[in-house]
Amino acid sequence: MVLAVNQTGDRVRRSAQDGAAARDQRLSFRAMGTLCQIVFNSPACATADTFTRAVLRWVSDFEAKYSRFLPNSLVGRVNERAGTGWTEIDAETQQLLALCQEVFTLSRGAFDPTVLPLIELWNWKADPPGIPSPAAIRGTLDLVGWHKVQRRPGAIFLPQPGMRLDLGGIGKEYAVDRVVQLAQAHEIQDGLVDFGQDIRVFGAPPDKPAWHIGLEDPTHPGRCWTGVAVKDLAVATSGDYLRKFEINGKRYGHILDPRTGYPVDNGCRAVSVIAPSCTIAGVLATTGFILGPCEGLRFIECYLGAEGCILTDTKRYETRRFNQYVTH
């Protein structure tokens, strides 16, 4: 575990770049498989330096602990012991798993952190890509199901060999929220934390009443179809328009429905959610995407303080108050 932490920390620190633009301090680095960027207004250079070091250390430790790609991580150890034994966990992990349980229940299984065997079966990185057989999908579905996971205070157990846990659907967003807490603990009052377009802002940017966040157009990646103005809120988007393949004219996106074993095929292309925390925004966006336009919109509306927008091939669906954030 110590070796994994050191290696991850070295990689994150080597990728770090910082600087200042106008009255803002900026920090960027690569971690958790994505580009991480932080913009903040620090009252003193010493505070900025201390905060930067604290962020790089915390993110490195977090990735080393929860990455499914590191065999010595906590998640790696849980997966390795599937079907054979319990794995001890700490209070922070218990909190994450409790949130997974809550969202799994509310979404009726659309959000499921045990979907990893299906992700590995479909393998979007294959060249050329292929479609698993119905028998392979049925067999893999037997290894999926959060309701099968056994938990007790301080420990977790995956009861079937081959079951695999992946906190990727919630971890990056949780990390954003924790970095915001870290900034506030360093008395930084204004900032933006963006980990792979999962964003949370606090305070306000210089000379503006709110932060302006662009929402990417799924039909023209790299462009924005609109923007939202937010303050002390998070914005997360889930979409399958970048990672996909086509076979015989049929499109297969990378977001899987853990209840069926197949890629989501309900017309959704992107779901953006504004919520009090990035963890909630991300979970609502992904779950809304899986549930589809009508049911997904109702799911988002059920969470107090959340607003969202669902883009399909032909239509845009919005919660009642989403438009109040849109910049015209």
C-alpha cells in the first residue's frame, strides 16, 4: 500500500503545473485518469503553496486507495478477495459505501458499483470492438448486483468469485467535494474545482457574481450548447458521445445498464445536473442517463436542490427550475 501511494503521488506531482492569471491562482495535474484543474483566489502566496501541496498529497492518497487499476489499493484488495474473505475498511470508505447503497436503492438498481465485470466484458478499448454474446452477458450479469454485497461495521465482502467493485461512478465527484473542503480549511473563499468536467464552485470569481460553466454539445464535442451561472453549487455531466462504437449501423455507447447488461439505448446523449455537491450531481447525472428522459428527469427532480437537463437525439428535457441557471 505504501508503494502504491508513493508511485501515485510521484506521478501526480510530476504532472502538476501551477501559475497565476490576473487575481486567480491556477493548478492543473493529471489524476484518476483525467485532467484536474483548480482555480482559486488565495489571500497569500504562502497559503496558495500550502494548499497546492495539500491537494496533490490528498488526491494522490485518494487515487492510491480507491483506484481499481492498482492491485494494492483498497478496492483492488476487496476485488481480489471476492468469494474468499472480508476486507477491513475505514470510516471514510463506509461513508462512500453507504452513499452507494442509498443511490442503488433510490435508482432501483440503475446505479450499481458492482458493474465492473460487465464493463470489462464489453471492453471499449478493443480494436476492433466486438459485441459479447447473449450467453456471455447473462453469465456476467450473475456477478453483478449491489444487493449481493455484504457489509458490516468496518468491513466489506463480495460473496462470489469474479465479483468486482468499481467506485469510478462516484469517486471522482467525491474527490471534488473533498478538495473544496480542503480549500475552505485553508481559508480560501473563492474557487472552482474541475476534475474531468465534474465541477464544484464556491464563492465567486473576481468581479463577477457567479461562475459560468459551459455545457458541452454532444453533437459537436468541444463546443458548448449553453452555459450556466452558479455559485456554491456543483455541475456534472454524463454522456456517451465520446466513448462509443458502431457495428452494422447500430451505436453502442460506453454507459451500461447494470440491470440488462447492455449499453444504454434510450436516446439520451448527455445529462447535466446542478446540485449542492459534486457527488450528488454526478450520481444523478449518470443515473438519469440510464433511466432515460422521462424517468430520469423525475429521478433528478426528487432530490432537493437539484436541477437537470437531458439531451436526446431529438429533444431537450429540463427540470422546472433548470432555466434559472442558464446564461442567455
